[in-house]
Amino acid sequence: MSSFPDLVALGNGEVASIKSSNLGSSAKNTWSVKVNTRALEIVNPIRQVIEQMGRPNPNKEPISLAQGDPSVYGNLNVSEQAVRAVVEATTSGKANGYSHSCGLEACRAAVAASHSPSNNPIEARHVFMTSGCSGALDKVVAVLATPGSNLLIPAPGFALYETLCDYHGVEARGYRLDPQRQWEADMEALEALIDDHTSALLVCNPGNPTGSNYSREHLEELAALAERKRILLVADEVYAGMVFEGERFVAMAEVSARAPVLTVGAVSKRWLAPGWRCGWIVAHDRDGILADAGVLEALGRLQQITLGPCNLIQAAIPAILAATDASWTTGVMRKLAANAEACVRRIKQTPGISVAGLPQGAMYLMVQVHLDRFQSVQDDVDFSRALQEEESVVVLPGRCFQAPGFFRICFAAPVPVLDAAFDRIHSFCVRHTDGQEPSTPPSTSQVGHGAELTASA
């Protein structure tokens, strides 16, 4: 007797299952379709806040300073070398098939070479290719999501950190960043958050949404804390190398003597190609701590589910990472530096808002709203909502980043667009305040770069 009595042939070599109880007059009236409640419970803080905001003023063309996409306005473009690398990968006909689940070997080797500290070279087997940096973060959180665990995330910090923690059942514990110390971590408060269930300390450098770039000394502080508490470090370095003149980017893996580091990155920011959806996880495991704990094996097994990002982009990665077009990099950073300087200058001229100083890198800055100066604005969400409704300027409230009382702007837009936006922001602030200068303007000691902000290669 057949073990599959309800299988019937479809005529094309396939079969389908039919339950006789569902046929004829005895068929059920409802479908047996159920959904994973965890998926329904996903909350994106940015989307949650944006949905509370009104519509732009129909009489003014919208200007968005909210989206962290450097390609939106067309003033920042992918390098010709990167474009050629993708074209060559496409026309070669060698990247049309499947790859190893962790990524193309040549791609992984190139990422490993570009992320190897001089005192601790890593191998291709320590690299896991992902769909963008968000895909890398998702896999890292998933691997670390043991029952009852918590993850230390920066506050302000990238909103996705909290979303991923919620989805994977991990408690997100925000540690305070101090705007008066160039958004460095409050070390005493940070240490107080660590307990036996803390899985990792996540550090974003250069910073989103803060525009900070940590000194070697501060990174050493963070690494020493992780070593002392025996927790691993997760380094979100998607903005690696995007720093301004007078600054030097230092990778966390370069300063961590013993604490293992999982570094995540992508081509989305530094190479201005978020739509290429190519990211990576790099495991710095000098003492085999991650391997012994099963972290590397777990990452490899997760990779078998999705098989990594597009092979065409992976095939181009070795050439993209090997490119040494200093003039292109310098040009991009000069534009971003000029944009940052223009924003800070206009903020200082606008009543009711202030900024702690010039950003040190990336493409964001956090603007403080002095709520006591505003007559009809209740909080940062209310400020952002009213600004959009009255002036059609879109900014993200600080609440999206665990920073109430602030709003974030992305300064990747061209200077004329930024100036137009700040003309409207100024008008809005004048209408809603008494028009006087901010009661606590940033002091020159808080501005790390003096009057000029230009780029370094």
C-alpha cells in the first residue's frame, strides 16, 4: 500500500498533494494560513516615527536630508575604476553561476587582505560575504542570540541595531555617547551595563548618526574593557576611511590585543554604492576564541541559507579594493567636508538649534533642538513633523536613534541643496522661537577642526 495515498500526477512529471477531506461539500470554508508572529512584531524605529509625520507642504518642493544614501543627488558618484571592474566581471562570463555559500574565494581573499592588521593577518576563510552591511549585522546578531542575552549598542546609534535585537530575541542595551566629547562612549556608564549575559559590545566608527571618528586612545579603552569583561567586539566599520583632514581612521581590530572582533563593512558608503548590496563579516580571532565557541561554524551554516550577495559584484571586489585612485577618494571627501562645514555654519546662524562641533567623518551630524526656546514644539518628533508639513524639509528625529531632543541630517546633498534646506529651516525656527541666538551655542573648544574642514586622502 502506498505511503502517499493523496499524491496525484500533474502531467509534467510533478505531483501535488490533495486531501480528500477538502473536496466536495465537506471542503473547509477557511484557509489554513498562519504567519510567524515574530515577523509581525518587527518594528523599525525610523519607519515607526516617519509614519507619525504629516505630508509635505504641497507648495514647496520636498528636500530630504534624511536618507543615508550618498547616491541620491548625483553629486557623489562611484569611481570609474569600480564601474570598470563590474563591467569586466559581467562581460567575462565567469560570474554567472553559484559561488561558495560564504562567497567567491578571490573576493574573500581580497577582503581579508584589506582588513588584515599588520600584527595579525587573516585568511579568506575568516570572511563571510553578505547582502550589504545590514545583512552582515543580521547574521552577527543571529549568531550571538543565545537565550537571555543582551547586546550593547551605541546611543545614539543606527536604528537597525535595535530592530535586529528585537527580532532575534536579544535585549538591546544602549550605552551613552557624549556629544561634548566628540560622541565618545561614557565608559563608566558602559561598564555598568555589562553582566554575565552580555554577548558583545558593538562599536560604530566612524559614527552613524554622529559623524564621529574615534581616536586610537578611545578605541583602546573600549578594547581593554571588552578584554577585561571577556566579551567580543562587533565593529561596524561601513564608513571606514571616510574621515576629514586631521583625522585618521583606526580599525578596531588594529588595537584589540586579545578580545576577538567581528568587523562588518560594505561597498555602500565609502565606495558610494549601496544599491550593489555587497557586504562582509571579517572574523579577527587571533587566539581562536570565536572558533572554539562555534561562532565561525555558525556563521558558515547561516551563509548556506542565502548563498551571499550577487556574484557579479563579488567578482569585481578584488579590483575595487585594490584600486588606489587617491584623487577620487580625496574629491569625495572634499565634497563631504565642504557640505559639513556649510551645515554647521548655517546651524550656528539659526535660532533654537545647535551642534556640538564639526563632524570628523562619515556623512551625518546630530543637531540639538533647544525645546525651551520653541513656543509650539513639544519634542524632536514634533519638530521634524512640523518642519516637513510647513517647509517640506525632511529630517530624522533623534528618537529614531535613541537621542531624543536631536535630529539627524545627512549632508551628502550638494551645497546648494543644503543651503536651500537651511533657508527653510531658519525660517521655520524664526517663526517658532523668539528669533534670538541659541541660549547655549557651541563653544570653539567643542569644534575639533577650527575654521576649515577639508579632506584627507
